[in-house]
Amino acid sequence: MTISESRRFVLHRALRDQFGASVADTLMEHLPPAGWGDVARQSDIESLRVNLKNEINVLVTEKLNTQLRWVIGLFSAQFIALLAIALR
């Protein structure tokens, strides 16, 4: 349930009357600005971290495999060229 600005104002006024302005301001600062639906839970953040880590691992692995294939191909070509020169 989201809370409207008018309800926030009524709550702040009641808190201020009951506990004083300083305490009321502190309590109101701890409320989310647009409702609890916009607040991320620890499990949401952990899930996002795991997904992002997996995506990065896949991309890095693909790039390293591509680079390794190129290096092996270049070394093979150089080895064959040197072998051909040596066997002349």
C-alpha cells in the first residue's frame, strides 16, 4: 500500500505533536519516498549480483576462448613456417 503525501503530512504532524519536531523528522526520513514497492530487499540485490556475475563470467570466458584460438592458430602457423624453413 502506498501512502499519499497528505497522509504523510498527517503522520508527520501527529509524530511532531507526540514526540517533537526532531524525532518526527528522523522517523519520516526513514520512510521510503514512494512506498515499499520501490525498496529493494537484500534477496533482490543478492539475486541481481549472482545473475550479473554469471553473465560477466560467460562473456569473459567466450572472449578468452576466442583469443586462445587465435593465439594457437598463430603459433601453429609460425611453427609450420619455421619447420618448413628448417627442412629445406
